[in-house]
Amino acid sequence: MTPAPPPYTTVTFTSQHSETENADEYEQTAQQMVEMVQQQPEFSGVEGARGADGFGVTVSYWETQQHAHAWKMATEHIAAPRRGAQDWYADYTVRVATVERQCGNHRRPDDLD
Amino acid sequence: MTPAPPPYTTVTFTSQHSETENADEYEQTAQQMVEMVQQQPEFSGVEGARGADGFGVTVSYWETQQHAHAWKMATEHIAAPRRGAQDWYADYTVRVATVERQCGNHRRPDDLD
């Protein structure tokens, strides 16, 4: 799922759905974006969740910020002409970050201590 | 919600619930952690989502990695003696990252271009 070991890049998209009547259209475009991102050679993984309250977090993983930037530019060509972000989301934020440390129950658990 | 402007630190916890019968106990401890983290003076915000499939993403925001580390150590005192992570999650990962850029519909949208 993620390039290992750190450092690597994440693009985190947090959003609150502003309305429910466009849910089908949103899901279609979201699925199209996921399919497209998976075709990017630099793509490492994407995962996310959306709760019943409409708030969602999607994280994509990249080897470098340059790769993540290329993906951002590509997705804009899909999403921007179709719908403005304000149509779907009451609020959204995109954050580009560098992961410096990680741990989990499928890795050595002490690298954060 | 987040310290502005970047750089700042995120701690992202992704997890897959391994079973549903402990959901109440999980939610109690998760709520206890949220209440505790909100009392940390260095705390800036926390948000997250969990979908119907049991996969969830929680992101907390901190001014520095040192602050995030203090929180991690504190939460372990709540969670670790009570339940092993393997009891709740089939899989989880904690990532500490530095946010370097952000944009959104409530900020200048061009700082990622």
C-alpha cells in the first residue's frame, strides 16, 4: 500500500458532503479518479473512509512530492470541468505531507518510541 | 482545526476493525482518547471517519512532532493496559508526517499549483 520505508509522500483529502442528492454522481467521479490514479506508474496506494455523517478522509501514497503533484494535476482535468468543488462539498482540504515515521501491528511497533 | 500555515505535524491512524462484538468497548476508549487529546495544550484538532466496512482513518493535528509524540505516549497509557491492539484491529498503521502544503475551498486554492 505504501512505499517503505519512510520518507514518502501522502496527499490527504478531507471533505464534508454538502448535499446527498448528488451522491451517485459523486461516487461515479470518485471511482473514475481512483481508477485513473491506479494507472499512474508512481502510484503506491489509496485508502479512505466516509462516515454516515458525510465526513470523509482519503489518503493516497506516493514515492515523492513530484509524483503526487502530477496526480493532482491529472485529477483536476477530470473533476474540474464537470463539477465545481463547491457543488459537492461544504468544506474540503487537501494536504500534501511527508511521512517520516510509521508503525503498526504488521511492522516493528517501536519505531515511534 | 489545523495550525496554519504549514509546516505542522499530523498523526494519521488507519485501521480495520477485526470484529464487531467489541464495538461498544472500542467506542468508549476511542471517545476517552479524544477527550484526553483535547486537553493537551499543544493539541490543534482531530477528525476522522469510519465506513460501513469497518475501515477508518483518524487524523490529529499538532504544531510540532514533539507535541505529537507526547500525545502518543499518553494515549498508550490509556489503551495499552486495557486491550491489545490485535484485539480490535485486523490491521492498523500509525504515520507521523509533516504537512508542507495545503489548499481547500476555505483557503487560497492555488498554493498547491
